[in-house]
Amino acid sequence: MRGGPAEVPAQRRRRHASGRTMKQNFDTDTDIAGEGGTSETPAQARVASAVITHPRRHARPLSHSALLALLVTLMLLSVLWAAAGHAGLATSIPEVRNYQMREVAPDDVEARRMSGVLIDAHERLPLPTLVRADHHEALHNVHFEIDIDPYLEPADIFDPAREGDPLLPSSRPAKSLLITQAINGADLYLNGVWLDGYARSTTSARFMWFRPLVAALPRKLLRRDRRNIVTVEMTSWEPFFTLAPIYIGQAAQIAYIAETIDFIGGSLTDASKAFCLLAGLFMVGVWLANRADPAFGLIGMASLTWAMVYTLSLWVYMPASWRTFWLWSFYLCAGALNVMLVQFILRYVDRPPSRRATIALVGVSAGAAMIWPFAGKLVEWNLDMLWIWVLVPFQAWAVIGLALHVKRTRDAAGLLLLIAVLAAGLLILHDYNVLMRIVEWPVHTGSWSLLQLFTAPVYLTHLALPPLLIVMARVHLSKYRVSVEHVRQANIILAESLRRREMELAVSYDRQRDLERREAAQEERERIYTELHDGIGSRLVATIFSVREGVTERQQLERNLLDVLQGVRNVINETDSTEHREIQSILFDYCLNLDSLLSAPDFQVEYDIEDGRECVLLGELSKEVLRIVEESVANTLKYARASQVRITLHQSDTELVLIVKDNGDSIANATSAVRPFFGASTGHGLANMRQRTLRMGGTYHFERGARGATTTLTLPLARRPSGVNSNGARS
């Protein structure tokens, strides 16, 4: 191969430029073909299509969201790794002893005595576990003991003989006890002495804590000669008790593990709720600003509802009488969240549910909220146990639709959404198992590890909330970005089509304007020709005839020629020559002028103008009638060899009749193509008179005979208006 590696970039640049040239040629050929020219060959189309559809791709850098997700993941792994380093020094307690569950006695307002009705008892109970209190709606107390002697060393117990003063630093607690989740509150006693605890429910208050409880084991309270027993007491309004894993170990390591659990189950929970609240408000605000896209409103309402669900589920304190309303609100918000998430996924895959499916989805999701106010605690456990499985078919429908969409379209954003939805689903099932204990938790033995977080009663769904919301917003924005890109491309195509259309319209407008200009010029030529032929020409014929016969005086000839000149000026300037006189007066003046101009021994002008009823012709009608009379007289003078011309005007109630008649030898002269003195006839005179008559709405009739020619013009008249007598003027 000639040319070294240095030539490769140049070759690539030339190849890339060639691709752009081919694309430009393809666009040009397409434009030409669209206008009727020759289109490109199939081979050219394939090459051009390859250039257009397979552009050169460059490696894209990581997006800001990917870098942020990577950074957060690394930080979380660092925290977990650091916690794992301290976990090996904590040992799990596999069981508790002397377990009892009793109803709180009616007179025990603070629920401190274990004197009520016994509901359940076990000599030994493995940890962790969940104990139900079915069909008992009262407040319950739980009491159990932990033998910690197997986990103590001699150095953990205070020795006055060896250590002396108990107030010295060496007498500080060496071991601590950790309850990973003191959900129902607790009081811890070491050998009968209260150590620590969280507030417990009473007859008037309900407490639920979702955080670890650490109790340091004071060395002075630990005994060498007798067994060391830690007693735990709990109280709850719930129909069950959750006994979380319990660990014992060095105080520092236990504190570190407790902080890790509290960070995952507490701090991240609060952060997730705040994130959902802010994201939901932002999305709802975007939707309110642009309601054309309901997806932003759907995501925003889902975020706000999810924040409400987690706030209600982790609510710490409320009056005992509020518990019914609190649980109903939780069922309602959880059902609404299910509806919105299913709707969002189905809308994303362009498969929105039908009306019946939507009604079924809403009905099932609202089932718990509708049943709870009527059935109450009788079905609370069954609702908690079974309701989620009624929702699963709709959730599976949405997830399967999303999976099929990803498989069909290879959509990266859809795949990301599918992963986030599946992860959230797994964590939801984990939290459901925390509540219902469908799958038995393994008994913890040995030291604590991070994997035990997934089996401990710690809610973890909040870990999936921010990623899922971010992914939901991202996939919608990606879809929105694609739609915007499609709109932008459509706008480009539309702009190009509009530009071409404007060019076509400009060309068409130029052609139309040129055609109108030509038509206007032709109409102007025809107008001038008609005016010259019928008006000026007729006057010139009469003048020439009078000069030839020698019957015109010099002053009369000069006056006639000046009138002809003024008529030419009027034709050129197209001045307003509208007549406002009666047609009888106009014709009478014309006949007088014609008689003075043409009367001779061998030629007579006769006229009969009826003057009984005056008639004013509006607009240009008087002018048109006069032009017909002038043209008829001119034809008589030019072609008829007549000795007499007679002009007659008759008027009735309905019409006006004008007759121009001569006594010439019209039939003999009709076969002659050339008339003396005036040359050949063009035949335009009769046609012009017919056109004028048609414009006036009348009828024109011309007849040749052995005794001359007769021109008859008939014009219809409007009916006489009321209040005008028979002698009044007509129009």
C-alpha cells in the first residue's frame, strides 16, 4: 500500500468530504426530480442513503449523570467497606428466653405492667422473628430476656480488687448491646437496672421507631457470681411484633455498626423523602407551565405520593385514636402510587391502558382503602398479607410491556428504566417480607456482616426512590428530546418546502403579473382601437365625405377637426366623458352637427328623435349608444353609396329602440372587398357594435337589403318608479 500512516487522516478527510459531496448531489438530484427532472439511479440512491444513515460516530464522553452516579456508588461502597471492617467484632445473639405477649390491662395507662391476659409464650424464641397477635385488637406488651454471659469476658466486668476506684476511666463500659431495629420502642434492663430505650406505645399514644437502639453495658452492673440478664420490654398497637436481630460486642464497633444501619435506614430515608418532595414539586411546576405534556405531571404526582407513602409508613408518633385514619391514608396513597407508576410505564411504551383496564387498575389499587374503614382490624392482617398480590398482575403487565418494548426497540433509556423498576420491585418485596415475614429469616450466628442488612427488618425501598425517579425523568426527557428533534427535523423539512413553495409562488406571481400586464395592454389597445374606429374614425369619415363633396366651410371644417383632435386626446388620457344629459338631446345635437356637415343636393340627413319622454342613460351607456350611431353612419358613408341616411329614436315603457337606415346599394357593395376612397373593410365595425350592445344588455340587429341597410339597437328600460309621471325623465 502506497503512502504511510501519515496519509491515512488525509484519506479519511477526503473520504468524508466525498461523502458530503455525494449527499449534496443526492439532495440536488432529489430537488430536480421533484420538479420534473431526472432522478438519481438506484446505485446513487443506495450510496447516498448509506452516507446519510451511517454517519461517522465518535466516542461520547461519560455524561454528568453517569459520573454523579459513579461517584455516589463509590462513596456508598467506601462507607460499607469501612463498616465491614468493624463488623467482625460484633456477635449475634441467636435466641431469647422467657418470651411472653400479654394484653395491656385496662387500668395500666402507661402499659408498664405485665399483668394482662396472656396471648403467647415461648421458653426459647429464635432471632429474628415476627410474632402475630391475631384477633386481639387491644394494646400488647412483650417481655423477653437475653443471657449475655456467654459473650462476656472477665475484663468486661468491673473488679474492685484489681481496678480500685470505679470512677477511673478504666471502668467505662467495654461492651454494648445493639437491637438493629427497635421498631415498637423498647426499655432495656440489665440485672433489673434500666439502661436505655425508646418511648413505647401507651393507651393514648402510638410510637413506632425505625432505628437501631444501642445500650452500653456498665461494668459495675455486670456480676461475676450470678448470671447477667438483659430484660427487654416492648409495646405495640400493631397485630404483630417484629423482633429484630440483636448483637453484642465492643462498644466502639457496636456504635459504628449502629451508625451505619441508622445512615442506611434513617438518614438516606429522610434524604429520599426530601428528594421526592422537591422533585415532585419541580415536575408539577413544569407540568403547570406546560400542560400539553401530562407525563411531567404524572411523574411529579408519583414523586409527591411516594414521599407521602414513606412519610406515613415511618411515622413515629401519633395519638392512638388517629391510627385508623393514618392506616387508611397509607392504603390510599400506596394505591394511588401503584396507579401512577403503572400508567407511566404503559404510556412510555406507547400502550396506554383501555378504559376498562384503567377502571380495573384504579378499583384494585383502591381496594384496601375502601375495605379498611368498614372491616377495620378484623381484616388488617389479611389486607397487609394479600393486597400486594392483587396488585402484582398489573405491575407485571407494565413490566412485561416495558421488557418487550426494550427487546423490540433496543432502547437504552428503556433498559435503564427496566433495571430501575426491577430493582425497586425487589426492594419493595424485601420490605414486604420485613413486614409479613413470608420468607423465614435465617438465624444469625457468628459475627455481623453487611449481607445481614437484607435479612434484618430494615426498610430499603427508599434506596431505589431517587434512582428510579431520576431514571423516569431521564427517559421521559429522552423521549421528549427525540420528539423535539423530530419536530426540529420536520420544521427544517417544512421550511425547505416553504422556501421552494415561495420560489414557485414567486415565479407563478411573476408569470401571472406578466400575463396580466399583457392582457391589460391588449385590453388598452382594443379600447383605443374601438374608440378610434367607432368614434374618431366615424367623425373623420364624415369630415372626409363633406370635404369631398365640398359642402363644408372652412370654419366648420376647422371646428370638426378640433373636435376630432380633442377626441383623440380623450382616448389617450381616458378622461371622464360620462354624459349626464338625456339621450334624446345627445342624439339631437349629433344629428344637427351631422346635417350641417353632410347635407348636400345628392345626400340628405334625416332624423326623428322622439321627445315626449326624456331618458337619461347612466354611466357610459349614452357614449356607447352614440358610438354605435357614429359607426353605422360611417359605414353608410364608406360602403353604401347612399344618398340618404335616417336616424330614428323611439321609446316605450319597457325599451328604447334606435334605428339607423340608409338607401344605399348594400347588396351590390357587399361582394366588393375594396370600397372607393376608404380601402378594404376589416369587419371589426359590426363586431364592435355587437360587443357594445352586449355590454349594455341590449340586442343588436343588422340587415342588408336591396333598398339599403338597417341597423336596429334595442335597450330594455327599468320600470318607472312610483311617483314619477309619464312625462318625467327615465333612466
